[in-house]
Amino acid sequence: MERAISLAWKSVLYMTDGFFAKLPNILVALATLMLFVFGARLAKKVVVNLCSRTRLDETLSHALGTIVIFFVNLLGILVAATIVFPSFSPGNLVAGLGITSVAVGFAFKDILENFFAGILLLWQKPFRIGDEIRTNGFEGTVEDIDIRSTRIKTIDGELVVVPNGSMLSSPIVVLTGYSVRRVKMTVAVPQGKSVDELRKLILDVLHKSESVQKDPAPLIYQTTVGSSLDIFFWANSKATSMQQAVSDVASAIQRAINSKPVVEAGTAIDQGLGGQDRRAVA
């Protein structure tokens, strides 16, 4: 028992002597590390200011600043470790962590993929906050873009959080990429109306509608052998504006059709004396 206590006491004295022997190195290492921490914060401010001058996205600017802080602090830790342990070599540490880094890389694959995808999205800016997009089966307005994910508010008021890795690897339709979008409507030819008569009536409605863009001009086609016409016109690319345009045009066409008397095919009207109609079958 006394032998064990003696060995333990000698170990404590050895560790204490070693600590005091390395104390100057430890103090120098701490001071060096503090300088690197201060330098990292200063470097981040420089990076953010440079990015703001180049009108880079604010989120991307702070992300780049965070990356700079990480690497400067990591360098400071390596330098401090070299001061405390002169035999320590960063090259040996990197070699020793080779297999570990591969395992960590696989474990954090999705996180790293989303991180770098977020940087690319913020750098390339295929869409911006407020744009309406369609991707991965979702359609809505972009509310926020950060390093990890993109937040989309659907037309139904639902919040969708899409990982940036998925955003970057999937097709993205920017619905508001241009100021106007083309709208297609199909109108059935009512009984008693000819196709040419209905086409003229619809064109008149489209030219008078404030929701329809005059350039490009609206078009009307009869694409099938039947009683319907396909209408193509351009409206504001916002979803709400397009829905309002379709509603306005549909209501105006309906009112125009109802306001004109429907005459049976092959029948002409002749208003005779005494206010009585005389119909002659052609």
C-alpha cells in the first residue's frame, strides 16, 4: 500500500515538474492563440466588408467570413500546439487523421453537400428571395435562402424546407424569372355561335382587358376539329396576378356571350312592322 502511494506521489511530482517546465511555452502558446482568435475576427470583418462592396449576398458574405474564422483559428491551434510540444508536427497529425477524415467525410456528406450547394446558390443566384419557383414537386414563393436549405411558402400557405443539395441537383423553374408569363385558356363554342364570331368576340375582350398584356399580342387557335378554341395571352408572372387575369378574362367572355342574342344556325331575323318577328329559314 505504501509502495503504491509512493509511486502515485512520484507521478504527481513528475507531472507537476513537467507542467512548470512547460509553463513558459504554455503561456506563449495561449498568447499566440489569442492573437490568432483576434486576427480571425478581424479577417472576417475584412471579408464581409469586401463582399458588401462587391454587392455580394449578405448571407454568403457571413458564410465566407465564418469559413475564414474557422481556418484561421485552426491554424492558431496548430501553431500553439507546436509551441507547447516542439516535437509535434501538423504533417504527422494530418497523416494520422487520414482514415478518420474519410470516415468523418462520409458521416457528414449530406451536411457538407448542402453547405457547399448553399454557397453556390448564393453565389450564382439562379433565383432570389421573393421569386416564385417550382422544384422537387413544390411550387411557391422563396422566403429565405441560407447555407443549409431554402424555405418556400406554397400557394396554400405551407412552409417547405428544401435542402440546398437537392435544390442544386434538381431542375428549378423560376416562374417569375421574367415579368410576364403566357396563359392558356380553352373556351367552348356555345350553341348558336360560329367559331369566327366567337374568335372576334374573344379578341375584343382581350384587347379591352387591363390584365392582359398587349405585347406580345394574344392569339386564338382552333387546334381540334370540334367546338372549342384555345386562347393564349400574356399576363403578370406572379401567380396571384395570373389567376386574377384568368378570372377577369373568363368573366368578361361570359358576359360578352350572354349580352349577344344567340341565333340558331341557319336562321335570320327580320324585324317587321308592328314589332313582330318574321323568321325565314335560309
